[in-house]
Amino acid sequence: MTIAILAFICMHDLRFHLISNRSLLLLSASLYITNGREIHLIYGLIALISLTILGIVLSIGGGDIKLVSVLLLFGDIAFSFSNYLLISMMVGIIHLLIHLFMNRTISGRLALAPAIAAPMFFSLALR
């Protein structure tokens, strides 16, 4: 169920550039139940504060920041943080290249949910 919710969030972000609070609440509940009712409060707060500051500077959407915070608060990664970043960057680069090929420019809005959620897809699939 968690994978389906993540897929919905990614597809909705790709299509409308919007991540709804309802879908994030549903994802939070699903991750909380799936991962043994653990909450990683420190990681979530650090991400929320640092990404909010970074979001203001780089114009990152609030939904993307909340998605990262939810994944860090309730998610449990099956591999190292460096692998998480590697997968996220690879998906982000592929998405950027597709965006560049289709629009002939890098400017414009780019949905970040697929790059943010891809490592969690792999982590959930490894269980």
C-alpha cells in the first residue's frame, strides 16, 4: 500500500506539480504502520528546518520539503544514506534530461517527488 501511495504522489506531482497534504498524511500513516511504529524525530526536524531554509533560497516547493520530512520521520531505509543520495541523484538527473529533451530548456518547473521517492521505492522493494 505504501508503494501505491508513493506512486500516486509521484504521478500527481509530475502531472500537476502539487503534493497534497492529504496524500502526505496517508503516506505518514502507512509508513508508521509498515515500519513498526517508529518515528525518527531528530532526522525529520533537521530535514524540515534545513530544507525550509534551502527551499526559500532555491525556490523548492513546500510539498517537496514536506515529502522529504515525512520520509525521514516515518521511513526506514534498507541501505546506507550515501546509496539513498546516489539513487535520488540518478533519478533526478534522468528526470532533468527528459525534461530538457521534451522542453528544449532547463528553465521551468520540475517535479522533484520522483527523485525524492525513488530510493524509498527501492528500499520497500528490498523488504
